[in-house]
Amino acid sequence: MQKLLPIFMLLLALATGSLWFSATPYAAELDKIIAVVDEDIIMQSELEQLVDKARSDIRRRGSEPPPDSVIQRQVMERLILQKIQLQLAAHTGVKVTEDALDKAIEDIAQKNNLTNEKFREILASEGYDFKVFREDIRKEILLSRLRREEVDKRVQVSDREIDNYISNQKSSSGDDAEYNVSHILIEVPSGATEREQRASRVKADEALARLNNGEDFRQVAVSMSDGADAIEGGELGWRKLSEIPSLFADTIRNFQVGQTSGVITSSSGFHIVRLGGRRDGDTIIVEQTKVRHILINTSDLVSDGDALTRLRKLRDRIEGGDDFATIARTHSDDRSSALQGGDLGWVSKGQMVPEFEEVMLASDVGTISSPFHSQFGWHILQVLDRRKYDGTDETKRVKAREALTERKREEAFQEWQRRLRNEAYVELRTDKE
């Protein structure tokens, strides 16, 4: 039987981290409410299913799972956060249409090179009910959209921040270095008493002692960390220095590979970080095309056929000797480029919509393309030149903006989750019958 290539990893970038799939429900007589989260509840079966999944994931990554009580604590916290956010999504009107859900599932199947029918068969063979799977995907999309609306859209990066970031990078060794970082968090609850703070510090010192005695960082993270990445062994993955939380970025920069920090204190708790690897960036050579085009939009008054006919006549005039730039200025509906005679300047791969890029890359220099369609209407284009360009500086600015945005988003997201958790009503009933 064909296995899905880690389908469960495809949505790891979404709001709550790992995507949880539900298997066949436990018998109803064994189920009970174990937590109340605002207007929702958590059932024993939910927790047990996700604990089983987490335990399997830990073994798949080559680590020995900690006691179930440790996994249950981490999974329960994820479930609580998910319930809080799903309720907020409902209250704020964030929705997922059936068409959008169908498209998302179709995309997952395509990424695994499967038809929809084969995809369903494999899910069934692995014990996943398709209706449950569908609802899990709906939840993940909701959480992703909620995060985008509540957190991501509010994060902004200024040009000055980008300049400062690049300047700091240049002044440090390893301008484009990336760091493979792992992290352990021993959380201090909001409003913690002095006794609770001391208990958290003792736990952090215990984790550090285990590491200093030679225990595997991933194993200690899985068994002791309160971080969202604990079940993944605390691994943050490869990141630029600017993408690493500023609390310990300076420490990591000066580390040797394999080195582990001491206990680092912050308002959220106590941290231990480890540098697992370091790699340097290279000069970035970009293939660029100088191109110009003429666009005819379609509308209620201009059909596809009318736009195509009009564009063919314009192409015939250019082929007959009329000036491309003059035709573009007077006839192109892309007014920003029309003022420049249709000139789009030097274009790198990935800048244009796929339909435009495909024709652009396939066209010889100097030739006028046949009319082609994109989401904007009907085009013809002419490639004027091609070059290989040192795009290192421009790429650095793009990557700097992305890195700073991602760091701000992550910090804002963690703070947002922390605030939601503190403000929510949560009643645990794990010890109640």
C-alpha cells in the first residue's frame, strides 16, 4: 500500500504548529469531559488520540517518548489554545467556504501525486475517516486565517529597520549566516508567585544539568520544555540571525557548533538554547529579462474574443513596422507600463504571474509573442534583452524584510496566544470523575 509522503508535515506553517489528525473515535462509554474552555469542551478521546499521534511522531524522529503525563500536558495546552482560537474565529466571522476547503484538500492530494480517489483510499487504509480529516483541515485553515487577521496583518517593517538589519549583518562575521537552533523553555506562569518562580528556575537548572551530563538535547526538550516546539525536540530549524528571538540572538552568534547556553531569563520564563549548525550564504546571481508588453483587459463591455481580436490587429501592425512603444502608449490597458512604452524593466523569475513568465522565458530576444491570456486579460510581449545580474544586495533587502517580518510575527503571535490563554476561562477536570 502506498504511503503518503509526510502529508502531516505539509501544514506545519499554520497557526498551531503540527496538524493533528483524528482516528476512529473511542467507545462512547469511555469518553468524558476533561476540560471546559470558555464555551467549548475537551473530551478524553480527543486528548488520547492526539497523545497517540504525538508519541508516534516522536518515535518517527528517532527519540524515545517521555512519560505520557508529559505528552498529555503539552498536548492539552495545544488543544486549549486551539479551542480558544476557534471560538474567536467564530465570534469574529472568520470562515472557510466549502469551495476553499475542497481546493485545499485537492492541493494536498496533488502534492502527494495522488488523485482524490486514491488519496481517500490511503487515508482510509491508515485509519482516518475522511469526514474527520476534512474537519481537521477546516480548523487549520481557520486558525491560519485568524492568525493572519489578528496578528500578521498588523506587523510592519520599516525601511530604516531593514537598513539597520543589513548594517548589523555587515558588521558581524558571517553576513548571510544561517543557524540551526534548538530551544528549551521552562515557562513562568503569568502572575506567578515567588515560590512558583523558584520552582520554574529549579526545573530549568535540572534541564541544564541533564544536558551538561551528556543527555541528548532533543530528549530533554521533549520531556521538560514548555515551548510550542517541545514535541519536535525543541528544534527551531535553520534561521537567519534576525529570525532568532532577539533574547538570545547575540548569544547564538558567538557560539561554536554544538554549544549549549546557560539558563537565560525572560518575562515568559527560563530558556536554554543550543547551536546545532551554522552555514554561510553565497553571492546570488539572478537571471533577468528585459521585457515590454501590451495588455487588453476584458470586461462586461469587452469579451475575450473582442480583446483577442484587437490584440491580434495590434500585433500585425507592429510586425508591419509600427513602433511597439507607440502602440503600447496609446492602446495598452496597463497604464503604469504604457507610459513607458510598455516597458516593464528588468524582471527576475517569480516576479510575474505564471502565464506571463512562461511566455517570457520561452520567447527569443526581439520576437513578438502570440497573444496569451492571464488573470489580467490578454497580452503580447517582446523580450528586449537578457542578463545574469548580481542581485545579492536586492535579495538581501527582500530577505531582510522577510526575516524581520517573520521575527515580529512570531513574537507577536506568541504574545497574542499568551494573552488569549490568560484571558480565557479554563477549567481542568482531569482528576474529576
